[in-house]
Amino acid sequence: MSVDSLNQLLLFSALVLLTAVAAVRLSSRTGLPSLLIYLGIGIAIGQDGIGFEFSNAELTQVLGYAALVVILSEGGLSTKWRDIRPAVPAAAVLSTVGVAVSVAVTALAAHYLVGLNWQAALLMGAVVSSTDAAAVFSVLRRVPLPRRLTGVLEAESGFNDAPVVILVVTFSSLTDLHSPWYFLVGEIVMELAIGLVVGLVVGKLGELGMRRVALPASGLYPIAVLALCVLAYAGGALAHGSGFLAVYVAALVLGNGKLPHRPAVRGFADGMAWVAQIGLFVLLGLLVTPHELWNDFWPAVVIGLALTLVARPLAVLLCLQPFRLPWQDKALLSWAGLRGAVPIVLATIPMVADVDGSQRIFNIVFVLVVVFTLVQGPTLPWLARKLRLNDSDEAEDIDIESAPLERLRGHLLSVSIPDSSRMHGVEVTELRLPTGAAVTLVVRSGTSFVPLPSTVLRRGDELLVVATDQVRDAVERRLLAVSRGGKLAGWLGGRGSTALRK
């Protein structure tokens, strides 16, 4: 590639990114899912638009995997363990048994209603049975749901990519279809177990290392954290485990660890995830041939209806029966099985394997994702309101950013108080921080001042707290406890009570 070609490529890429960023503003105002706009950009650039021809399914699959690694990393880093911990058992069942139910029902519909052969029908069922992490995380930012529901949706979308990838790869190989079913189940269990172990090891070791090493520049922390997430994916995949599960688990551990500059890390990961989503959806839009989609429009609608109205609700009802959730929760979880980039990327696997009818599978999946994203995405907030699941009086956690002071053996904690925090109205002395910690500065409405013990904290304040190494963790626990329970946090044996005894 010459310098002139590079300049043209950079100009073209910058224009696409700026158009996509502007499209986010449009989608937030209109309620139109941004992924559809990105796909539209790719289609407009492609052979039925400007005329750029692109048909490399193998390159799309490789780049799609890379983008999903970044997207899952951001999802894990931004997910709070306290929110998903109670939901992990339900999400684990949905990600395994629920996927199996969805694959079976969707495959039956694809075979008997659309006429696909059994291999293509099984592939169709496996490809569309995974909820999309990017779509779920994006929607949950706009729909205020109770933590019990956001935990299930976030954990499920992070977990279910792993077994689905194994199923799609297996169904794409004719020889593996003749193996006993328990071989496939054993392979899935083994890969999930390896991915889980690798993710936990990389995440925990990475957290311990990042907490004990003061890097010379704050900008290095986000790079190191993202590199650890990629390391978890690569390590899990090379160990013949699930790299997708490994990267999500490692990111979950790192995101909930006591890392320095956590908000900066999450902000960097969020930006990288946006770039990955934009590039991925534009690339998938380029790969499709729009004039060929009309022939597969109605088959996509039929399969999508079977998936959305039969397979997903049946999977939710069967898998969540032991957990005794209210019917409103099950109804919302049934409708919130959002599809996005993941099914389209998985649809490239049979294309690369040269499976008979793989191009039609890709076209059907593409149309299904577009149509049902248009239907489900905008209607999910409405359904949450009708089911009275969008109102929540739970206190929002404060944001705490830590910067290590290696020579002074201390930490600077930057604390932001959100609107719904119960720290509003609490005096500085009522924080009852452990000995060895103090609030040294308050920034309010653009003005900074040194607080008195009687200074009353307000929503929107930013605090600077200095703490020694010995009490740093206790200080953070105490601040979180006050944010959730107010000035009396800890007196009744709740979280933060240990800090009161110091």
C-alpha cells in the first residue's frame, strides 16, 4: 500500500466514523437502534450503493471475532458483580439449557416451515439463539430496569456466546454431526470449564498486579487492562477452551477489582467498544448483497416469529421455573432476547466452511436481525412501563477513582456523588471514615473548597479523599455503604459496619 492509498483509506475511515458518531445522536432521539444505521452505512458503501465490492467472509469472521472480544471486554468491565451475582444461576441455565431449547424449536421451524435441510436448519437455530451482548448492553443503558433483571440479561448475553459458537462450528462440519450427542455436550462443558478457569486466573492475577504496580502514566492503566482481557481470550482459545467466556469473566473480575483509575479504564473500554461496533456493523453491511435479500424476507420473518414468540418464551419458562420469578419478569426476559452482530458474525462460519446453502443462511439471519431489532428494541421500554418494571428506588452507587501514591504509601480517591445516592445530605463527619483517611477537597458547581467536619455533601459533589494503604479498601467499603444506606449505614450490621469499628 502506497502513502497515497493510506491517506485515502484514513480519510474514508474518518468520514465513516464521524458519520457513525453522528448517527448515535440520531438514534438516541428517534429510538432507532444504532446498529441498523451502521448496517445501512455499510450497505450504502457496498456494491448496491457506492459500488465498493467486498465478499471476503473469512476476513469478516476474523475481524468479527476481534470486535466481539472488545465488546465483551467492555461489557464485563462495566458490569457490577453485585448486580449479576444473584442472577448467575438463572443466567447460566438460560445460556446452556435455554440455548438448547431455542436451537431445537427454531431448527424445527426452519425445517418444516421454511424447508431448510436438517444441517441448515440446525445451523439456523444455533446462529440465532444467542442474545447479543452489544445490543443488550446498549438497550439496558436506556431502560431503567430492576437489578434482578439487568443482572440476568447482562450475564446471559456474556455467557451464551461460548456454547453457541461451539454448536455452530460443530454443525458446520458434516462428520461431527454423526457423533453421539453426549460427545457434543461433553465438549461444550469442557470448553466452558477451561474458559472459566482461564478467565478467573488472568483476571485475578491481573487485578493483583495492577493494584501493586504504580505505572508512570495514568493512560497506561486502560491499555494494560484491555491487554489482559485480550490475553484471557487468546489463552482460553489456545487452551482449547471458550475464549469468549474467558474474556468476559476476566473483564468482570478486573472491572469489579480495586483497580487504579477505574472510571478512566471503563471510559477507554467504552470508546474501543464503540469503534468495534461501528467497524463490525459497517463490515457486515458491506458483506451482504441487498438485492438478494428480498427472496429470503418471508422465510426470515417466519423463523424470527418462531424464535421470538415460541422458542425464547419457552426457554425462559422452562429454565426459570425453579427460580420463582414473577410472570412480569419472565415476560420481559422473553421479549428482551435481542439479536445483533453476534448472529450475523456466526452466520459467516458456515460460509467459510463452504456449507451447502450457507449464503441463504446468512441472508435470512441478516434480514431477521434487522426486522426484529426494529420491532423489539424500540418496544422494550414500552413493555417495561406496561409491566411496571421500569421504576426503581434503588440508590445508585457513587463513582470512586483511585490513583496510587507509591512513594507516600497512600491513595487519592476521587468520589463523584450521583443524583440518586443516599450520601446526599450527609455531613463529612457522619461519613465516619477509618483513621488514616480524610476528605481533603470538595468540588461543587465548579468551585473547590476544603470542607469542614460539618460540611453537608450534595448530589453532584466531587470529593477528594486521601487514604493510607492500610485503610484504602475499608474507606471504599464505607463510602459505598453510605451511598447505599445513608448516614446510618453500618449501625444495623449492614455493609460498612467494619469501618465503624476502626
